[in-house]
Amino acid sequence: MQSENPVIADFVKLLNSAAGTIAGMGREAGENAREKAREIFGGLDLVSREEFDAVKELAATAREEVETLKARIDALEAAAKGE
């Protein structure tokens, strides 16, 4: 059943317009927040996960080599003292 009252029809139109405006404001606020985040994080010098993992692997390899060389030096020093 539809109302013939023009006041109610105008009120419903007003509510529909307000809902559309509020939804538009929400979308615009979200877009502005994403743009601001891109500006903030875009200026940072961040590395990708792949780059981080590659450097981490290089560091682990270097650490192993250092331990190996330390053991060799210790053995050589012990041999030199024993002579």
C-alpha cells in the first residue's frame, strides 16, 4: 500500500538522499585514508620479503664461514705453539 501523503514521500526521498550522501562520504574517506597511507609508506625505504630472506641467507652463510675459519686459526695456533 502506497502513501498518498506528499510529506511522507518527501521525507523518504530526503532519507534516501542522506543515505547516498553518507555512503559517498564513507567511500571518499576510505580512498583518502588509502592515499595518505600510500604517501606515508611510499616514502619509507622498505625491503621486500624476498630481499630480506636473501640477505638473511647470505648472513647465515657468512657466519658459518667465520666459524670454520676460526676453527682453522685455532688449530693453526695450537699447532704453532706445539712446535
